[in-house]
Amino acid sequence: MNIPLLAGTLSTVLFAAGMLPMLVKAARTRDLASYSLGNLVLSNLANAVHCVYVCNLPAGPIWVLHLAYVLASALMLAWWLRYRETGAGAGNTGAVQQEGSAPGIPASTTGAQP
């Protein structure tokens, strides 16, 4: 195996592994409020256009990496559209969450020094 192919394979595995925590958290919590619809739509559009480029390259790690990006961005958009009204979904206990840096910390105390 040559060095560029090895580097492409390793980087593909690392990039794909880097997306897994985001996907697992989104699937588990169903909380995609921090994601922008505009960003998700543009990412999917960019992936569709990028397919024209990638499909004209010889088969290799770039195809696998592009497939990982396509699947991740499509899943995130689908989940955003599906769960946008339910918020946290499974993790929502019905309690009103206060503003602040963490649950239970009111906005008036955020940044206060002890």
C-alpha cells in the first residue's frame, strides 16, 4: 500500500469516527436545537454537488469519506425536521428549563463569582 492511500484511509477512518459522537448524541437525545436548518440544508446541497466531483475520481478512500459525510448530513437534516417540535424528545421531563450555562442555574447567576 502506498503512503497517499494509507493516509487517505487513515484520515477517512478518523473523520468518520469523529462524526459518530455527534450522531449518537443526536439519536439518543433527539435534541437538535443547536443545529441550524440553513446549515443542514446547505451541507446536504453541497454534498449533492460534490458527488459530481467525487464520482469522477477513481474509487478509493475519498468515496468512503464522502459517503460518510452524505449519510451524516442527511441523517442530521432528517432528524432535525422530525424532532424539531419535540425538542429533547425522550429526555424531556416536562420541566421548564431555566436560562443559564447549565440546567438549574438561573441566568441572573451565570458568570457570578463565589
